[in-house]
Amino acid sequence: MFPIFQSHKVVEAFRIEGTRQIDDFMWNLFPKQGMPAVVVTSDFITKHNPQVGGYWVRYEDGYESYSPAHAFESGYTPMDTASSNPLYTPPPITGYRALDQQELDLMNAIKAKGNEIGQLIERIRLELPEHDPLWANIATTDLQKGFMALGRAVARPDCF
């Protein structure tokens, strides 16, 4: 079995709406109306064989490529270019409402503090071999429940 990778690249891209050969050496790739066409070489066409509906892609280092629609759309999320935040909206979770930015910030602060406390407990377990594991386990469970309750106080789910 080969190693598995997950993409985390930021790219410029558009869905190809049409192509047109300019001459023996150059082609236009057309994005949706209102965006400028991209000129590519015949070598690009030969190498990548771009199809209408697929994506022209330019990586941060300037390399240009082509990606079939399914491969591109399953690996990339559109971003808000003004803020560099993904435009992806996760599907709703039953019983939960969408959180505003202040609530998201509070949830992330709760998660960060929980991780900090979790690291402290792990440090006690590693650095103090004579610690009482029963009380360390009780503390772990009770603190996890406390952070979960704090998260529910912010998220205010309407379900059990």
C-alpha cells in the first residue's frame, strides 16, 4: 500500500467553460463570463488535455495544470479572497444552530483551554510516576465533562 496524502494547497483556479485555438502554439481557456481568458501553450494542451467542465489550476509557485472536475471539487474548497477564509459551509448538525463569529471564537477558546488542561494531565502522568492514577482518571473525566458542558452553554443545542 502506498502512503496517503491530504491536500492543503491554496491555488487559483476556474472551471473551463470553453477553449479556442489561437494559432499553432497558443490556446485560450475561457472561464465564466466576466473573467479574462487564460492563454496556454500547445504543450499544455498536449500534456493535460483540458476538457470543458474541468479546472485550470495555477499553484503558488506559478505552475499551471488541469484537473478533472470531480478530482478538483473533491479536493478544494472555494475561498473568500478578501479574507482568505473558506466559503465552505458545513452541513447542519441535528439539534445545533449556526454559530456567529463571537460564539465560534469562544468555542475555539474552550477547545484550546481543554487541550491545555489535557496536556497538563498527561504531563502529570509522565513526570510523576507515583501519582494516583484513579484520581488522574477521575480528573480527566470530570474536566472533559466540564469543557463539554461549557461548549454546550455556548452552542445551546436544542436536543438532548
